[in-house]
Amino acid sequence: MERSIQISLAAFLLFIVLENVIGTITGPSLIFYIESVGGSNEDYGLTTSSVCLGMTLMMFYFGKWVDSNGNKYQAPLRFAFILGIIGSIIYFVASILPTGFWGVNAILVGRFVQGMGAAGKTLAKSWIATAIPYEQQKTVFAALSMISIVGQAIGPLMNTLVAEIHMEVPITSSYSISLNPYNSVGLLVAFNEVLLWVIIALLLQDPPPKKEKSLSSATGEDEPATEAGMYDILNAMTHFDIFFPLVQRFVTIANFVLYGVAVSPVAAHMLNWSPVEISKLSAVQSVFSFVGMGTTLVLSIIKTSDFVMIFIGNGIFMIAGLMTYFDWRADTATAISFSIPIILMTLVYPFTSPANQSSFNKAVFSRPEIAGSIGVLQSIYTQAATIAGIVGPPFVTSYVLRDPKDISLSSPYALSPWALYVPISSFLLILGLLYEEFVIGKNELGLLPDKTKEAAEDEASPDETSKLVADKKRKSTRRSVVEIDQVFSRKYEVDRRMSSEISINGIGIVNPFETANDAELMKKLSHDKCEWEHLLALDEEMDDMEMEE
């Protein structure tokens, strides 16, 4: 690996650590800040949702920017940091505006602009996808995921220091601005953006220009690659084995949102916790996230089926959801009873995320008619989580979180019965999983060709050389070229990596590992890509020889 690439990776390691430290400071304090300027739970939900909305609106723009400027990253990242600085300043200014409408909406706008900037930071995944050889990318993403845990572990220490901020900053002889543990977060985030800007500007090198062209264009055929139309895509989504993973993805994130949103206000009102104690819980979560990733990695190595992994994940989520509703009570709550459901929830994601992605891949790659839209379908899969991240927080704060004034000894539950959507939806997913596995009879390796069947067909007609067979093989190969071009594109890899992580109000979980089936699929596609490149190189050599003659 070139030295410039190693230095750039070091820059991204620092980038990930600092971002996770800031996340564990911002998330736990958000509800406290909103309440300090006269906001409500509903305002808190909308503000949380605005971050995801800002990211969604800008991600396409940043991706197009990189694609159109020759794969250069400094300018887009610079703009992302500028957005982050502007959003952080607006976030801070909310504390000096009139309380109520102006203060609350300033926080919302600030977080929205921060979300827009966060969209640009996802270019880190894009850079890795284009600068690092494919066979090394898994190791790099795993390293970045592990280092993020370090950032979450440092968070509580930083929160302890932030909690001590109480000072007056004189602006004029008669006017000063008060700094407290809540509004000072905006200044810390702005400083972090400046620091990241400097690190990236000094250390990040743009990826070396790619010499090879896409396989589709290199085939030299006059016909463009066949792409599935909107009807084909919509028709494909009517198939249960494609539609169900999309539902699983949406529901998993919607369930996770309950904890990402409710933990801070419930802990504050039920246990009198401050952002410091809440960030300590985030650090504990990072440890159990690591345990969950390790467990699922071992299960994947021994080739545990996707069905079993997703079944276990939904089962844990169902148990955690029931415990959340019945144990989060003002009259009996303890730190342990409050934390256990959150820890169980943390263990769920590593079980369900890679296995569900693998299940989705099997269904998509087994349908030749949508080979030209694999990238589109992966983007839809990623957007299923985005939609949950946008609509989930307002739902939780409006219908699930109870007003502390309404909680009493006769009605001690911190959450309304709407919180039971978590165990109920998890139970319904288990039923759907059982239906898919035992009623439909889905093949665990359905994405791979049946080699035994293919061999039998070859033996039955060893001398067939008809034009029909030749055309059929050419079309099949052509479709394979289109698949390979999409799977090894920058956008597909970014979407795939985005679908492996989640973060709501600083509570984040990442799982960079693949299931055995997904690893087998990617290995096969990588092998096919190498073969195609070799064949096309030979073809070009033959063309050159003919021209010389």
C-alpha cells in the first residue's frame, strides 16, 4: 500500500475517533438543550429527524460532485465542513435568542444544516471504495469500525469536562453570553469541524486515477447494457423474498429509533441522569456492540444460516421491547433495569443487519431480469432505513414518550402502550421469516447457480453449437458484465456500507462484517471481474496485432 494512502487512512482514523467523541457529547445533551430554550418532546423529535433529513437531501449531491470532478475529494469535504461549522454556530446562537419559537427552531435549523454536512462526511466510504483495492477494503472498514468504539469510550470523559462549563463571556460592558454544558456543545462541534478540516486538508490525498474503464464499455458492443425499467423494479419488489428484507430493514431501524430517541429524556426524568451518565451508558453499549459483532462473526464463520441469525435478532428485539415497556417505570426503575433492554437492543443489530443484507442480495442476484438495476435496488434498501430515521423520531416523541407530568404512582410507565410496537413488529417479522423459510421454501444459497443441474445439461447436449444457444450464452454473459460493473461501482459500495450502520442521537452501531453467503457471492463476482478483465485485455492485444498486420 502506497505511503500516501496510508497517511490518508490515518487521517480517516482520526476523523472517525473525533466524530464519535462529538456524537456522544451532542446526542445525550440535545433534549436538555431543547428544554432549556422552552422546547417540548415533540420539538426534540423533529430536531432528531431533521439531521437524517438533511443527510438524505445532500448525499446524492455530494456523490454527483465526486463523480463529476474526476474523483477529487478535497473540495466536497471542505464544503461539508463549512456546512458543519455553520450548523454548529446556529445551534449555539439558539441559546441567546428568545426562548420558545426562535430558540427551538434555531436548534432545529442548526441540526438540519449539520446533517447536510454529515452527508458529505460519508465520502470517507467513497474514498475507500475507490482508493483501496477491493480485497483490502473489508479489513479497512473493519479497522474503522473498531476505532469508532474508541471514540465512544472517550465520550464520557469529554462529557465530564463539558459538564463543568459555567461561565460568562463579556461581549460589551453591559452584555455577556452565558456558556453552559448545553449551548457550549455547539462551539465544541464547530471547533471539531475546523480541526477535521485541517486534518483532511493536510493529510488526505485524492485516490490515484483509475486506468481501467467499465467492463460494459470495454466489450465494444454497439448495444448499451440492458437495464431494468421502473416496471421491472416495481414488479421485482412484489416478490416476497425481495420485499420482506426491505420491511425487515425499515422495522429494525424504526425499533432502534425508540431507544435512540427515548433514552435521554427517560433517563433524565426517571433516574435524574445528566448527559454524563447517559454518555457512560453509550460507552457500555459500544462494548456490547463489539461483543455482538464478535459473536456474529463466529456464527458466520461456522456458516450459520441467515434465517437463524435474523430469527435470533428479532427474538432478542421482542424480549427487549417487552422489558422496555414494563421495566421503565418511575416507581421501580433502577439503573440496571433501565439499561438491560438497551444492552439487548445493542446486541440485535449485528445479528440482523449483515444477515438481512445477505438475504436481500440472494433474492436480487437470483433474478436475471433486474440485473441492470442491482445498484438501484441496493439504494432502495438503504433508503428504507433512511425513511425510518426520518419518520421514527417524531412518532416516538408524539405517541410513545409520556409527559413527565402525567407519570404518577397510579400510572408509573415512562412510555405509552404505543411502545409495544417494538415487540409486536418483531413478532410479525418472525412470522414473515417462518413463512419465507418453510412455506416458500427459499434456498439458502439461492443466488448461486445450481452447478449440478448445469453439469447435467452440458452432458445431455455436449455437441450443441446452435446460434440460439450461442445467443443465449452471450446475453447471459452480457448481463453478468452489467452486474459486475454495478457491484464494483463507488455508489454501490457506499450504499452497501451505509446499510451496515446506524446512528441516532449519538447512539451508533456499525457492523462491517459479511455473512458467509455474502462473502461467497462477492468472491465469485470478484473472480468473474478478473476473468473478464483478462479476456478483454487479450482481445485488445489481438486487435492491436491485427492492425499491425
